[in-house]
Amino acid sequence: MLRFLKSRTCWLSLLVLVVVGAGLGAFLAFGPPQLYAKSGSPEFCGSCHVMESRYEAWFHAGAHRRVKCVDCHLPNDTALGHLTAKALDGGQEFLAFHTGRFAEDIRLSSHGAKVLKENCLRCHTETMARVNEDRNCWDCHRRLGHKQTGAMATITP
């Protein structure tokens, strides 16, 4: 065994394995442009049945109707941070959904709340300068939580 570890074949095999692994990792992290664009669309997020009500609430939301889910729910401070979070979160959600290990009533985690608030600040800097930063935006703007479907609230006879 020791002799094999010192051999040129071993190191060449290891190099090939590392290169293939890095290539596969890069593909999974960044994917082809069409896959990246599709997985960032609200329609993609709403394609899982547990997200349907959230998608409907967003679809009828008004002010944030032109904002994609990933604009609020993923870190947007750097491209690398965004892509890393998208790959990790997306992979985790994919596994949870396809193994049946997901909550029917999805809740925002404390980390998710932090990311969401940072993205609120990114777009609403001037408004937030007048607000107590100890509060979350959705404490007052309750519809931001996607709990009340906008269709019910906005379509009245």
C-alpha cells in the first residue's frame, strides 16, 4: 500500500479525481445559465406545493411584485455569497422536498430573517434611516410575510 501511495499512478489518479470533483462542484454551484436563471424565478420557487400560497401572496403583493424571491431571501452582498447560499439552500431544500422531510407550514429561520432584513435595508436605506433598527420590517408590514394572500385582500367586489 505504501508503495502505491508513492507511485506516480496514485498521484495522477488523485489529480484527476480533484479536477473532476472541482469541475462537478463548479457545475453544481453555478450550473448552466438557463438553470441558474430558471432556479431564480418566482415560478420555480412556487412550483413546490408547500410554497404555492407564498407564491400566490407574492404574485398579488403589489409593491414587491417585480422583485424575485432570491432578491429578498438570499444574501446579495457579494456574488460569491449569493451563489454559495443559492447552491447550499437550494440543495438543502431539494433534498428536504424529495425525501419528504419538510414542514408543511414553512417558517423563516433566524438566519433567514437576518438575510431578509439586510436585503430590506439594501433597497430601502433612506426609509430605514428613520426607523428603529431593532425591529423587523415585517413587524409593521405584515403582508411581507406572505401569510395573507393578496388576492383575497385586493380583489373585492
